[in-house]
Amino acid sequence: MAMYLIIELFMKRIVLFLITNLAVILVLGIVLSIIFAFTGIDSNSTVGLLMFAIVFGFFGSFISLALSKWLAKRSTGAVVIEIPANETESWLINTVKVQAKKAGIECPEVAIYDSQDMNAFTTGMNKNKALVAVSSGLLNEMTRDETEAVLAHEVSHVANGDMVTLALIQGVINTFVIFVAHIVGSFIDNLINGNDDDESSGHGFSYFMIVFALEVIFGVLASTIVMYYSRQREFRADAGAATLVGKDKMIAALQRLQQASEPKLDDSLIAFGISGKRSLALFMSHPPIENRISALQSATF
């Protein structure tokens, strides 16, 4: 029975992901068509290619950010606390409210999602309209002081505007990857097929396969830039949490996370969690926890 529920939840997430992305592609396609129609830009020109890259790379990133709260709630099953049902929920709301006031932002929505994994995340397009969610596992396993520090870490992400900045960086990277992949792909396709006429080349099956492969390769390489920023913002959020609730509480929370197993958040939310997956250093969204603890221990606030 438990396995059936897991499979059902997994399938729902896949369907939600596909429907959302198809809807985004459709909207961006319509926007691009309108731009070409009103500006008279040739869609097959270099300027047209750049416009395509900007619309699908840059604006696509911000559409994803605009949908992030809605998607996060549905992918994790997070339930926003409208009216506290118990003392724990009241404490969560009051704690985030106090921290948000200290950080100079409006109180985010506070939610709980069902997971044995000790984690929390924040998302939202506007720092004054954000969402902070914590797992049931975190509430069960962490002390109040440790949980308070995790909440402060997430509130600091919101106050620092990390979600918007990350979307901006991702948008620029996406635009660059799409544009360069098409330019290089056209050049390679012309060499392979012996085409000299740019007007007749670059539109065959081989071209699209080359471009797809290049987008994957360039995308992986460019993601190291995004991950670098993500790691730096984790240090800043840790420092922000230490300022809000005290260095000792934040260190204690990180030490508790250090003892936990690898987090199980969806990839789309990992960058906004309190801890991340272990991987190659260049591709890590979060610095190693021991490095974060060392940074806090040596910092003065």
C-alpha cells in the first residue's frame, strides 16, 4: 500500500511537471510570434535567434520563478498554515513573523510538508510574497532552537532576494547556452553537410540533434556558474540566520543536519533547501556543511 502511494505521488509529479512545462512553452511560443509579427524581425536571422534565446532562456526562467510557489506546494504537498491547529503551528507562525520583521520583510506564508527528511525551503517571486516550508521530519527531529535557526536561514534567503537573483543568473545562462548552441550547431552542420548557403542550411534533422547535444554540454558547463552563486548565497544565509537568532543556534542546526542522510527534495527545490545533495564540488548547490560550520565559527557578528 505504501509503495502504491509513493508511485502514485511520483506519477502525479511527472504529469504536473509535463503539463506545466508544455504550458510555459506554449505561452512563450505565442509571445515570440507576437514579437516577430510586430517588430518584423526575421526569425531565421541572427537577431531572430537572439530574440528566441532571450524569450525561452531569460523569460522562461522568470516564468518558472513566478510559478514556483504554486509548483512547490503541489510537488511537496506542503500545506500552508492559515489558522494554527496546534501549539507547534502557532510557534512556527510567530517565529517566522518575528524573524521577518527583524529582516525588514513581510511575513512569508508558512507551510509544512510531509517528509521524514530533515529539510526546509523557501521560494517565491517577491521577497514580500514568499513561502517558507518545513518538513515534518525536521519538526520531529530538531529542537526548537535548531528549528528556529533553520527558519532564520530561509528568511535570510528571502530578505537577500536570492530567488530573484538566482532566476536572473539562470536566465542569462540559459540565453547564452541557447544562442551559442544554435550558432555553433549551424557551423558544425554546415561543415558536415558541406553547405555554404546559410539560408538553406541549419534546419535539417542533423542540425537539431547537434544543437540539442550542444545545449546539454554547454548547459552542464554553465551550471557551474549558477552553482557557484548558490553556494555563496548559502554562506550569506547562514550569516543572516546567525544575526537573527545567534551563531550558536545556527551551528547547532548545521551539526544536526550533518548527522542526517542526504535530503530528498525535488531537484527544482534543492537549491532553496537548508541542505543539498552531495556531488562534485563544481556542481554542488550547497557548500559542504563542515565548511559552513567553519565559516560561522570564525565569523564575528
